[in-house]
Amino acid sequence: MRDAYTARRYPEFRRRVLDFLDEVKIKVPIARTQRAFVGRADATLTAVLTQAKGVSSVLYDFIGLGAMAALYASNTRLVTVERARILRDRWVPVLERHRIPASAYDEWLEVLPKGDGVVTAEDVLTPAALLLANVLEPVKPDNDTCFVAMPFSSPYLEHFATFYRRALGDINMQAVRAWGGLSSEEYYLSLLMLISRSGAMLAELATGNPNVYNEIGIAHGTLRPVFLVCRAPGEEVPSNIGHLPVCVYDDRPARWQMKERTRLAQYMVWVLQEFERRYAPAYRQFLADNLEPRRTPTT
């Protein structure tokens, strides 16, 4: 976010970082403009890492790894052979401590931007997505995590923080989502990993976004319960999932979130109960083989 190539997308990156910090209970302000951020970037990162260490040593490790990956990819032409060796010696042990092989680091290095051309956000984020996929590979699926499939546009970006995530929290589930704006093979691999490591999916059907329908198919194919939601007045649902119940919500009235959040939480509890009832033998075996037991949802 400190580099010139991010100027056009700085507001988007800032919002995404603030969403993440809110999710992990870190309270560090991010400058509203890139010009202001540049002078505070190092201090901001230090503040984030300091708070992260108090939350979780794992969180601390991977925020640090992500920061290194972004800085390295943004400045590959400036990284000397000696500096590259120092960075590898610093971060490979961190990966190995979390059961991630050194090959994950080397694969990431291979896809970093080469030469002296202009670096773009995709040049940085696409290799990072490959590193993320490798990081997630040994992670055991978490039955209390819900992947949110959604359009990356307004008002759905705002709904993630104020509606989807809070309703999921009401039933003891944690929301995760992908990063919008990338479509590389490496990014798709990290997307598959995120879905396969989540215990359920919430999918926003409004706008008929084809990526959302693709992600629903992945979730169904991996035997995950899917919560289908749609912003009023509703969207025509493809016939192969048209028989499934959809929670249609209305975000037009003032102070709509509380009422609709309660309805959504109740709907999700019902979907989980129906899913376990209908697919009990296969689902319970799947849980036994792959997932941690689900906490009892509450409303």
C-alpha cells in the first residue's frame, strides 16, 4: 500500500485491511490517503505486529510473512543475493514450524515478478495467493469457519462486515472471504483451499455473479452446507439449485440489520439441522474423517 502502483486501488486495499484487522481484534488506524500512509507505513506495520503478538503467535508469524512477501515482490530488483539468503533463512524456519515445507517458499520465489518492468498489484498478490495456498495445505478443516461467496462490489462489501459476518457470529461461526479482483491460477488454488478448509459456505445470489455459483458448486461437491442469501427483490436462481431454500433479505428500510440478521441466523441454524438430517450418514463420516466437531449454534 506504500508503493506508487497501488495508488488507484488504495481505498480498496485500505478497506480490506481494516476489515481483516477488525476480524482479528486489532485496532490500528490506517491513513485515509496513500500520501499520508507512506510516511506512516513502517510504524503502522509495527503497531499491527505488536498487537498481533498479543492475540496469537500464529497470527503474528503469518502477518509478518505476508508483509515480507508483499515488500519482497514489490522490490525484487533491489533484493541482492545476500539479502535473499537472509530472508530465506529468516522465514523458512517459520514455515517449517507450522508444518509447511521449504518448497512452499521456493515455489513462491519462482513466480515473483522478474526484470525491471513496472510492478502491478497483481504481480504482488498473485504470488502471495500461491504462498497462501501452500500455507493452507496442512491446515485441518475448521467446521466453525464459513466461507462467504459474494460479489466484490457495493453494497455487498459493506454487508460482509455489518451483516454476513455478524449473523455468522450469532451462530458461533467465523466468516472468511477471498480477495476480489484476481483471477490467476494461483489465486484460484488458494480459493479452493479456503473453501475446502471451511465447514460451510454463505453465498450471496444477488447480481447472479458466476464466480459465486462456481464457488457454490465447489462447496456442494465437497459436502459443505451452503446458506443461500439474496438481497431483495431477489434473483432468479439456476434450476439445479432452484429447489433449495433462499433467505431473501431487505436492506432498504432504516436500521434493517438487526431484524434481518436475526432472520438470517435462524435460517442458517435450520439449514445446518436439515443438512445433518438429510445427509447424516455421509456427513457424519465426513466430519469424523476431516473436521473438528461443530459447536452447538445459538441464536
